[in-house]
Amino acid sequence: MPQSDGLPPLAAPAFDEIFIPPARTPPDDRPEDYPAEPPRRQVPEDTTEHPELPGRLRAAAPPPPTPAPAGDIRSAGEAWSADAGEASPAEEIRSADEREVAGATADRRQFHRCAGAAVVGALLAQSQIMEVADVLAASPVQLALERANEALGELVNTHEVVPPAHVRARTARLRRGLERLGRRSMATEDSRRLLVLAGRVAVLGADAAFKQGDVASARQLTADGYAAGLEAGDGPLCGSAREVGAVNEFYGGRPGEALRLARDGLRHVGSGPVRARLVCQEARALAAMGDVRGAAGSLDHAYDLADAIPADRWGRPGPSFDTFHPVEVSYNATTALCLLGRPRAAQEHAELALPKLDAMNAPGFRSVIRFDLALAMARQGRLELDGVCELATDAIGISWGRTVASVSSRADQLLAATTPHGEVRQVRELAALVREWQRSASGQRPDPGAVPAPTLDL
């Protein structure tokens, strides 16, 4: 009988022997404040007003603005006459020719005023967008740092609702301005503040690059942010850089590297928002590697960390340096449990996360969690196809006009899982909708007013 070289490997524990943490809310949360169902969008009577949307999504588009009735529009001259009363005798005896000449002159003056305003507005907008670096270099150091911090705050507040290409361009311009500012002489404290700002801008740029699918640039930018955090002695910056790096590697199909980055980031932070983010990434990476016990333990720890974060430090879901919203734990738990083949447990956490995410302006998170649930259902068989297609269509409608790599990769995985059922009409329609949404990425622009224009005194 052959001899063994060592002890036999331990048997994998049965599912029932592993405790999966239940979905729960932190003590300061109030579930009754969140809507029981996602807010429904109004359906316009005439969907032909939105030709840019596919037929299945036109019903979700808001109705076009109603023009004012023609009877309510008065010219400037009519309004003046109504306020001033009857015309003077001199005006009454003017000839028709004089009136015609005066009207033509007024029209030409109005035209020149409008043209001049358009030219000035275009020049002003160009200077606001393209001269950020020059304005930073021309300002006093402390004032320039304050303006740069305000610009970074605007990026953090809006980066989840605008196309990633726009965010990436803004972070690149801000980095150039900070690099020019760094060539000037400044106090040690100002120099450290500049270093932290530059590192945070790099991390936010890495997140935008990841959402565009540019894995290599995202790696380089997170490395730059991490190096800046080390030099400045800023633990949360180091941890945030590692967290964005872990997300980049997780969606790139490298859960082992994602786990390494998340655990390295934990070395630099204590308890708080950034640690909670890193533990969530640890849980997802372990789930992708099939470690049920490790993922369950990390999720339970993440819930404990979220319970300890006060409500005044709850921020918007997504990259941040000093805030964390507890809904991100149930969101990441849904992904992890779907990867582990636990759709019922995933549904429990999703039911906690969905109302909260739908009450926030976080389209990427809202779409990914729906795709995760749809993917888990698709793997259960043909009987779930109606629910799968409904969830996926909702996910695309939420992110229409803002295609990001994390959502797009989930859509690709779902299409691969539903390919064996290609004879089903809903599956074919879903595939066509996904491809149309993915092709629209190159022409996406932020909605009007979604991003405040940078000020000239930045």
C-alpha cells in the first residue's frame, strides 16, 4: 500500500457549518426613511420626443419641457407700452416709414447684443476649462491650495453621476495645476498639504480610468497616490489608493492581487471609513477566490465597522477619503454572495441595499447590484429568465448615458450566461440593448448642470 508523504488535506466544510452574516443596518440608520420601492419615472405621452433612447427605454425618459403659450409672450416694446400708458403725441404722428426704420435698427442692435454675448460666453467658458493650471500658478500659495481643495471636493461629489471621461479630464487638468504650483517656494506645511491634494486627485483619476476600462493607467495613478500618501505620512490616502487599486484588480479578474492590495491598505489605517472600505474589498476578493469562510468573516467584520461610523461621516457611495456609507457593506455582500453561489442570501442583502441606493444618486452602484442579482438568477436556469431580463433592463436604463467598466463587465457576463437561451425573444432584445448601450460610451457627456464650472479664481 503506498505511503502518503504527509497528512491528508482537510475536507472542505459543508455550507451549513459556515455562518453567513445576516443583512443589518447600523444603529443610526432608519430604514423607514427609505422608500419601499425604487422611485418610478414619469412616462411622457409622446415618446417620439426622445429619439436618442432605444424603444424599450423611452418610457423611462422624462417628458420634454412644455413651451410657454404664444399668448404669454410679449415683445419688450409691448411690455413698455403697457407699463407706461398711452403714447405721447409726438409718437402718434410718426410716419409708418420711420417706425419701420426704427424697428429694423432695434432688430440689428438686438442681434449684435446677442452675438456679442455669445462670443464673450464662449471665451469665458474656454478660459474656465483650459486655464486652470495658469490660474493656480498665478494665485498666492495658500489661496491656490484652498481653491484646489474646493475643486477636488466638487469632483468627489459629482464623479458618480457624470461620465468617467469627463472626470478623468478634470483630474488631469487639476494635477497639472498642482504640479506647477509645486515649483513655487512654500512653507513645509503647505508643501505637505499640496502633496496630499495631489495624491487624492491621482486616486480619483485612477477611479475614472478604471471606469473607462484603462487598467494600466488606473494602476499607475493608484501607485502615484499611494506614494504621495507614504511621503506625506497620510494613512487614509494610502488606504484609499489601495482600495481603488483593489477594485481595479477585482473587476480585471485578478482577485488574488485585489486581496493583496486590500490587506496592504489595512496596514496604514485604523478603525474608520477607509478601513471599512478595505474590508469590503477583502470580502469580495475572498469570495471571488471561493473562500466562503473568509468572505463571511470579512463581511461580518465590515458590518461591525459600519456600525461604529457616526452618521455625520456617512458619505456618497464611491471613492472617498474620510466618509463611508453603510449601504456599501450590503452592496458588496450581495456581490460576494452571488459569487459564492448563495443567491438567497444575496437577495436578503440586496433587499436592504436597493431602497437606499435607489434613494441616492449613485447609478453605477444601482446598476451593478441589479446585474449581480440577474447573473445569480440566470445561473439557476431557464425558469428565471423573465426576472433576469427585467433586472438587466432596469440596470441599463439607470446607467444610460454613463457606461462604466464595472457595469459593462457585469453585462458581458450576463450575456454569456444567457447565451444558451438565445431562442428566447427577451434574451435577444436584452443582448441588443446591452450592445447599443456599450457603443454609446464614446459620445457620452455630463447632463447640463451636473458639474459646476470651475471658477477663474481657483
